[in-house]
Amino acid sequence: MNQYTKQAQKFLDDTGTTLNREFDCELKQSAVWADKNSKLTTRRYKVTLERNKRKCTFDFYVSHKDAEMLKQVGEGTRGLPQKVINQLAIDLKNFNSGFTYSFLACINLDQSADFEEFCSNFGYEEDSRRGYKAWVDTLEQNAKLRSMFSDAELELLAEIN
């Protein structure tokens, strides 16, 4: 377990929080992010944090590289060279062991004061519907996190990097 994974696990342990993930679907990155011409795929997971009878579920999208690796593992390794099979096994182990860190490092409170600042911080145009939806989603994520963790715990979460 590397230092990043330990840091993420320590946060969960110290706050009495459990993290569960469930594969949701595979989709083109263009359906998620602003690059409408992207042919790359990603996988969406439903990640649930649970603590003191509270549950909050978030959408989490993995990288294209991880999505392709998971797809290959799902299709099976029959006929692949042993070197490729060995690398897939290593990649899958790294993905599984690093998932908690990857997720917790991504979910922080956004500190933008308003929609205009949010657009400036994240590269959206102020007249963008996609930007507005991302801002609303971020406000909802902030509310979920605030319902689960104290300000001090949210500071600890922000230190996971």
C-alpha cells in the first residue's frame, strides 16, 4: 500500500466512513466532458460513502486508460500473450488498490463564490448550459459532503492529494 492509498484509508478509518463502489455503465467521454469529438470511453461508478446511518452517492468516472483495461479484463484474456495478461493483472490490482484514493482525491468542496467564478476556475463559458449543469452538480456535491463531514474533516479530505 503506497502513501496515497494509506492517506485515503486513514481518512475513512478516522471518520468511521465506509466506501462502496458499483459499476454503473460504460459511455463515451464526449457524453461526460466538453470534448464532443472524443471517441474515447470511460466507465461510471456509483460510489457511496456511508457514515452514522447517512449515505451519499456520487458518480465517479475513471480514466480512459483504466476503462480500456477493465474492458479487456471483462472480455477475457484468452489468446493474449502472457506478457499482456501479466500486465493486465498488475493494472487491475493497481486500479483496485488505488480506487479509494482516486475517488477521495477528486471529491473536494468547490470554493467558487458564484457561477461566474466557477466558470473562470474550470474553463466554462458563462453562457454554457454544460457549465451551468456542472456548477449545479457541484453545489449538490458540496451539500452532500457538508451533510456527512465536519469542517475539520472536510479540511482533512482536502489534504488528500
